[in-house]
Amino acid sequence: MKRDHMITNKENFSSSGSSSCSSKAKMWSCEADDGGVDELFAVLGYNVKSSDMAEVAQKIQQLEEVMGTVQQEGLSQLASETVHYNPSDISSWLESMITGLNPVPGFDSSDPFLESSTVDHSSCSVNSRAHTQMAVDLDFGSDLVAIPGKAVYPKTQPPPPPPNQHQPQTKKLKPSPYPGNSIAALPIEPLLARPSESSALPVLLVDSQENGVRLVHTLMACAEAVQQENFKVAEALVKNIGFLAVSQPGAMRKVATYFAEALARRIYRLYPSNQQDSAFTDLLQMHFYETCPYLKFAHFTANQAILEAFEGKNRVHVIDFSMKQGMQWPALLQALALRPGGPPSFRLTGIGPPSHDETDHLQEVGWRLAQLAETINVEFEYRGFVANSLADLDASMFDIREGETVAVNSIFEMHQLLARSGAVEKVLQVVRELKPEILTVVEQEANHNGNVFLDRFTESLHYYSTLFDSLESCGWVDEAVSVQDKVMSEVYLGRQICNVVACEGVDRVERHETLAQWRTRFNASGFRAAHLGSNAYKQASMLLALFAGGDGYRVDENNGCLMLGWHTRPLIATSAWKLG
């Protein structure tokens, strides 16, 4: 279905026509098999007989309660001087841990990780206040039970120590030695506790880093089991991820939870049903725009390339493949209004998906831009096209007029075409027929389009761990990011994770590729790279200085293209192209 709308700041508006499946989560059952070792614990490096599973599970429950109290009250007296290095005999290790710690009465069973919440889509508004409390449905649906975090069980009081037994001095927990809270910062092997040479009594060290390493190993083991279609092992592993994630710092806990959600949906075949809700996606993207500099960087660098291409031109026409809420174009309109010699006449054609709520959002965006253009005295004309896919477009639809200079713009849109064979080539052929002065493209700098699931999972785990890590430091120098903006930005990225991991075929649209891969595609279609210039680089660096976490962001130049990354990891890339 296609519709087009035309708006000018001189004329009135006119328009012309142009399985779900559900499954109950199976409880982890223990089969009585006195002779075999449980395969799940074997994957994680433990030797546990299937016949001992019930006893081990009960001890884990007791230990979790004890350790939860320890984290609040400090390490209690130790009833044993034994130090354990590699507890492969998990049953006896758990027993000694439980008896070595004294639980405090009145354990608080509340845990925010387990709190469920929902989104009221009808109450979501572009003009929502930053301090408005907004709960978010983190599981993207109601047909999948929440992955458990910290389980709470009835207290089991350990036996009292002998009356004459020596009570060692109370010790505090050792803090984690590694910087940051990203999954990418974790070492390959866990750090094991070592006795202190200067202490008369060995001390048991509890470090969240070891749990973090085990969390990453469990995620990878679960993904490998999914690839091998060993869903029994994968199901048990994905349940364990929630328990391991709850002890981790913010970014690591969040990203692990989203990946566990995506793995669970793939295991139980509960695929997300609201991924194509364009209105909600646009709302999430607006919050993402306010939270961190990635979209601002994309808009700024693309606009700079378009502005330079329009230098000295009197009639210009921008075709935007990613119209969304039109956030990119007020800045360009204002820059053109200040151009020496006066602004050119400006045509804007916006492409967007059909709305699911019967509203004509393209019309609303056009009216807002027309009002702005009239205020700053820029001659403006707007037309909106509704299309399910960019591959449905045809060059004749755009009414290219003689004497006007054309620019085509695409922000985070091209990768979605890779879900259908030949779609990218078809769209680039349409662009060639439009004969633009410049084509600006911004895409994620990642390879999430491989055929091997485990490779795609590993790449996306590192990529989104870095993104979530950068969100923890986001904010303006003189103004903090609102909680609502940050939470909605995390949901925005979480939906992408869910699509990369849980979906396949045409439903998997988040098929990100690297700049090198896109360069090969554009060169094969008759385009050559255009250098973005030093001005774009300098001004982009100044933009990042406005963010509180600016020291972590990094702009790099790559053969005329600009990349924005967090520390050493590039995350998005802006490129400009001309006809060869």
C-alpha cells in the first residue's frame, strides 16, 4: 500500500491514494539416575550426579539466602578455616559455604529484578514529561513468563557451632578489581580466591567478577545448545542466566537479561509480535535520541554532507528514506536559512511505514516542518509516501524536476532490506535513476547478518554490551538524562537484541553489516565514496564534548567516512556516496 501527501507553506494539504504460539515453561526436573552426571552442570564445569540434583538445588537456595544477607550486613563469622579453590564437588562445597556463614533473621525477599511492569501504550506521548513515572514491559509480550532473578525460599537455620569453637574475626567482602561493568571487560578465565599470606586465618573471598565470567560462559553455552537444537539443555541454561545476572552491575545485568529474553523466545518459539508497531518504535527512538549522541551524530554528519552538496544551488530536493518524526530536518532548514545570498527553495519527500493506529503521522510531521520553514522564511514543499518497504518504491513516484539538486538520505534503514534477496540492489537502482548529487547513509558498525547463529550471537553480545555500557555514562554536561529516557532507550535496544537473536527469515530485519561490507555493495551498484571532510569531523567532536560521558566517545575517520564509537569499539558509521 502506498499513499502520498503534499504540503507546502503556501498551499493547502492534499492527498491521493496510491502464529502466534504459546508454551508453558517447563520446570527444571531432576530424573533419578544414580549412575550418571548431570549434563547441564557438566557444561558449567561441575560434577553432579542426577540423583543428587534435588539436594544440590536445596543447598543453592539456602546459599542464595545467606549470601543475600551477607551483601547487606557484611561477612559473618566463619565456622570453618577451609578455603575452597575449585569446587567441582559442588554438593560438599555448598554445604561448607552454608555452614560457614551465619544467616541473619529477617531476610528481605524483595528484589527489583523480579518486579513486573507493563507499558500503557495509549499513555505514551512525544511530549511526556521527563519525570513522569513510566513502567516498561521488558518481555515484549504477555505470553512468556519472566525469567527468574533471585529466588527466595524459607530460611533454613544452620546447626549452631560447638560452644568452645573458636570464632574467627569478621572480614569484609573483597571488591571487584576490574574496571567498568561491561561484559567485554571480563577476562576469559575466572579469578579464584587465594589465601592471604599475612593473615593467620584464610578468608573466603566472594567476587562478582567470577559470577560475571560464569554468566558469559552460560550465555555462550546456551547459544551453542540452541544452535545444536539441544533445547532441553538450552532451557535449563537460560533459566540459570537470570540467577547469575542479578548479582552483576547495571549494564551487564541489563544486557544479559535482554539476551536471556531473546534466547527464551527462540527456545519456546514465542516470537515478538509487536516489532512492526512503527508508532511505538518511533517513540522509543525519540527517547534514544535524547539519551545518547548516536542519532544526533548520524543526523549532524549526514546534514553536513548534504549542506555542502547544496552549496550554490537554488532549488534543492531531499528524499528521506527514514522520515520517522522528522527530527533531522529542522537543523538543515535553519542552516539553509542562514546561507549567504538567501536560502534555496526546499523540497522534502519523506518515506515511512503505514501506521497501525489509523493516524497519518507523515502529514503531522509535514505540517510541523512547514510551520518552521514559514517562520524562518524558507520556501518549503513537502510530500509523504507510505510504503511497507523501500523496495516498493519507484523512481517515477518522486517527480524529479528539471534544475533541482537531489540528495537521498538513509538513517538505519538499508540493513532491513537484507532480509529479502535483491532488495538492496533494487533500491540502489532506484537511487541511480534519481541521479542524486549525494547519497548519505548511516548504519550500525556490526556484523549481525551471518548465517551461523553462534557467530551472530557472539558479535551481537559484544556490540550491545558496549552500547549499554555507554548508556550508563550518558547525559548532558549541565543536565542529567531522565530516568524515562534512559529506560525507554534500553527497551529500544532490547527490541533489536530480540530480533537479532530470536527471529529468522524475513522476520529478522536487524541485519547489520560493517562499513566494509556496505562499501562493497555500493561499489558494485555504481557508487563511489565521497569524503565527508574535516569540518564534519571537528564539529562532530565538539558535539560529543557536550555529553557528560564525552571522554568515552570517539570519532574516527575511515577512508572518508566517519565512525562514532565507545572507547575502542566503533558503533555507527556515516558514509556519503556519489554516482560513479
